[in-house]
Amino acid sequence: MESRIREISAIRVTIGRAKLARDERSVVKIFEVLEKCLIPCECMAINIDWLAIVVRKPESGKIDGFIAMLREELDATTIDVNGEVRLLYIEHGRFNTRRIGMIVSSLSIQDIDINMQRYVRCEDRFVIGVSVEDVGRAHRIVRGLLDSDYRI
């Protein structure tokens, strides 16, 4: 089956709190509030002091309610809406660690920052988040890799 790349518009939201990654209760609470607000999370990235989620643009109207509810549930938390990103859904790529590494390193070499990435093994799907400005170049680079069957 031929690889397919779909592009999805999304919004990145970063939730900050000291040592958040080590606070299991708070991380669980964040996802509980997302669920209460009926907001599906497309991707996430976590660092010691922050958790970033990506929400599809059509769901962005629910973000204000999510922020208000989360502020009630978790004190000492900063929440920033970091703006729009583009998600490239790469499907049927016959992915393994080498292929994912080729995509990530090829984009990095071309100065394209990957905001987030997610590999869904059971669906043979790799998702990367890039800036709106870089999406065209990222799409061309990934398409070139897929068309060359990752031979460079």
C-alpha cells in the first residue's frame, strides 16, 4: 500500500508546573479535564516542568473551558496557548526505528523543528508537528523520503 501524508491544523497548549513530569496525580488530572471537556489530544510532549498537548483546530473552541477548569483543579499551574502547528500524519510507511530516524534527522538537517512526534505502531502511522511556516518544506522532504523508499 502506498504511503499517504495527511496535514491537520492544530493548536499547541503548554501546561507548566514545577516537576510536573514527576507528579503522576497532576498529569492524570490534566487528562481527566481534557476528557471532561471532550477534547481529544492528538499528540503530547512532556518535559520535567511542562506538558504540551496538540488539539485539532476544530476543537479549539473548547480550549478556554479546559483552561478555566484546569486552573480550578490544579494550583500553581501556567497554561499557554502556543499557537497553530501543523501535524503531518504519515500513514502506511512500513515504519521501523531506522525509517523514523531518517525522517527526523532529514528534517533536522534542513532546520525544520519538530514540535512533537508520535508513532502509532498498531496503525503504522507516524505523526510529526511542525510550524505553519515549515509545513510545505517538511511535506516535500518526507514525500521525497517515502518515494525513494528511504534510500539516500
